[in-house]
Amino acid sequence: MSTGRLRVPTGVTDWAIAVGVAATLLVTGRSGHSATYLDLLGYALLATGGLVLAARRRAPVVVLAVTGLCTVGYQAAGFDVPAVAFLFAVYAAVRAGHRTLTVAASVTMLAALPLAAMASGLHDTGEAFAQARGALELAWLIAAGAAGEALRQAERRADEAERTREETARHRAAEERLHIARELHDSLTHQISVIKVQAEVAVHVARKRGEAVPPALLAIQEAGREATRELRATLEALRDDDTTPPRGLDHVAELVERARAIGLDATLMIEGQRHDVPAAVDRTAFRIVQESLTNVARHAAAATASVRIDYRPGALVIRVDDDGRATPGTAAVPGVGLLGMRERVTALGGHLRAAPRGEGGFTVHAELPVDRTS
């Protein structure tokens, strides 16, 4: 069972208030009037001035103008009815932020109402009565405007407090991510350093004995060094330290050479006229090639891999193909690496396709937009 309170839709509330005001105006204006043409016009203006309040949230300025005209109209028609609808409209317009326009409309109303009353023969009891009535109308207008301004300021402060809470939450989340990154860096750096030291010792001992060093051992040694550099660069980036330049397209050849060192027949082909690309595109292209070749070495059981970088007008296209065991009938499992690539490409407004090839093997095809005019 739900314990929450039933909330009435805003539109229903607005119409209820509008109908209530219209009914109040009509009941108040009934005394002393018959069904003449002028009286029917007055009744219509009373009803219109009340019912138009249903739109005060959507069009506060229009409602302010309509209720003002209706008030002057039924006063001129001889209906001595307070400007209740106009007070609601003043409140709504000020709450919406139209303070200057509301003040101008209110001043116009205060000047027009006595003229309309005099034209219809109302308020012939003397100047003192007219002044007292004018002061009362001014007081009610000021009260309605003040109420609207008070609520507007309260809503603004509430919105500001909500934004502050969101910014604080984002700041705390960023600090927590940085803390996790530092902890992860320390842990991984220790483990990778152990692997790197062991590989270097094994290489050193083999060379000291005059034995041939296995290519796989050399690849482990180099991979350990590279992983340490990558972790250090990642942590420095999280710390907003720009002293270490990020890796990009200039380092793709190193990735291909490293893939060859572990026994993969990897090739690199660059097409098109090379041009400068944004830093984000540069880094993303490097990460796509890096992750693709890593997946080939770890999962594909492939013998060959080709990396193609195509500089096109307005776009940079990266394609990595392998001849691994993937077949057209097998679905690609979206691992962390593939999801990371897709998020990077999508963030730049590009497209990524990663799927088995028709002739066997796997392909990663990414197209990154490049604004040459920036």
C-alpha cells in the first residue's frame, strides 16, 4: 500500500482556481443588474477575466493583459466588482519574473479604473471615497506582487540549493574516483613491477650464461615497462598534471612493433594525407588500436593482424582486422575493453563497429569526426 499523499495535477488546480474566481465575480456582480445588452457584456467580461486564469502559468503576460482589460471593461459596464482576477494575474506574472511589465500594467490599471467607474456612474460619493478606494486597490496590488516575488525568490533559492547539492555530489564522486584510481595504481604498479623485475632478471641471467633469450620473455619485459608508464601517465592525468604528454597516433607504430615481438604478424598502413587532429581524437585512436591488438593477442588465437589508419576529409577512420577464430555466426562478447572503446568513440560523436568478419576473424572499425576548421 502506498503511503504517499495524492498529488493533484497542476492543470486541475489551475482550472479549479479559475472557475472559483469566475464564479465569485459573477455572484458578486449579480446584484442590481438585469439582462440588458450592457449587463450581458459585463457578465461575459466577469467570466472571461476569471476563466483566463487557467493559463496564468503558461502565458502570464497574456493573462495579465486580458484580466486587466476585462476588469476595466466590466467597471465601465457598471459592475462594481473588485479586481480579484487581476490580482491573481499580478501574482502569477511577478512569480514568472515579469516585474517591470507587471508594474507598468498595474499603474495603467490604477489610472484606468477610476475613469471607467466615472464613465459608468459608479463612485459618485466624492473624492475622499475615490482616494480611499484607490489606496486600497494599490495596497492589494502591492500585496499580490510581493507574494509573487517572495515565492519566486524561494523557488530560485531552492533551485540553487539543488544545483549546489548536485555539484557537491559530483565533486565527491570525482574525489572518490581519484582515490580509487590511486589505490588501483599503487596495487597494479606493485604487481607489474614484480613481473618486470622477474623478467629483467631472467633476461639478464640468460644473457650472462650466453643463452638465447626467448622472444616471449623480451615481450614480457617490454610490456611491463610500458604498463608501468601507462599507469603513471593515467594517474597523472587524473591529477590534472599536464607535464606528461598523452600517447596518440605517433605511438601506434610502437604498438604494432610490440605485437610483432610476441609473435603476431602485425602490419600498419596509413592512408590519406596526414593532418593534425584534436587531442581527444588522437588519444582515442591510440586506445582503439591498443585495445584491439591486446584483444587479438589475448583472445583471438590469430596469426596476423592489420592496422589501417585512414585520414579522410572531416574524419579519421581506424580499422583493425585479424584472422582469429571468430566466425560470422558468433556474437561478440562486450567486454570492458570493447565497452570502453565504444564509450570513447560515442563521446566524440563517432561510430564504432566491432564484429566477426565474413571471411573469418574479427574487425574493429571506428570513424571519428574531425573538425578541420577548429
